[in-house]
Amino acid sequence: MAYCTKCGAVLDGRFCSTCGAPAGVGTGAAAYTPPRGGALPENIASMLCYSLGLVTGALFLLIDPYRRNPAVRFHAWQALFFGIGWFVLWIVLQTLTVSFAVIGSGFINFILGLAQNLFALGLLALWIYLMASAYQGKTVELPVVGPMARKRV
């Protein structure tokens, strides 16, 4: 059975019915090979590592076909460290916000609340970017947690 080298769909004739690419013409990457034994493709598994942060990062480090794949292991470790960092920074911002609320400084509390919301929005955008990049097969190495993840692969 032949597969499209551009999108991975099953070929019926000379052209892919999904993307319209001619049979045998791809993007220069290696030909698509479907996963064996029901395993997810590498890009899907890498993207899912980020989906629930700590949970899926640890899960993909434990599941057998993925724990041996270096790309999936990198994304799993990076998702794990990213989730831990997100949680620690959220705790710090929450603690600062609550402590200034007790002191009674309304302006500083407003600024901290605004910073906390902007921080959460930025992390959400980064999380979506990491998932999209992993789905596209790109490896985005974050400044602090990326080298830590690379060491563990």
C-alpha cells in the first residue's frame, strides 16, 4: 500500500486524494511510514506530551514505544519541566498577590494582578506554540528547561 509523502494519506492513483500532491513527490523529507502496532506517529506523540503538562509528559516517559524515541523523550521531559516551572512561578505570583492584599496596598495589588494575568496569557501562548511546533515536527528548545530536557534524552 502506498502513502503520500506529503500528508501521509493512502494513495489511490497518481495523485493524493487528500492534498492533491503527485504520487512520489514530497517535501524533501523521508517518505511517510505508518506507525506499526497502533502506535501514534512521532509528531502526534510529541504534541500530546504538552497537552496536560506534567501528566502527559510523565506518561509518555513511561509508555513503551515512546520512551525509546529520542524526539518524544525530549518533548516529554521539556513538557515536564515546563509544567513544573509554570506551577512554581504561579505559586510565587499568588503568594505575592495575597501578601500585598493583606498589607492593603491596592495599587501594588492591581499591578501584581495585571502581571499575573499577562504572565498566564503569555504561558498559554507559549504552551500552544510548543504543541503546534511539536505537531509540525519542529523542536523548540526553551531557554532554561530545554537544555535540562536535552541532557535527559
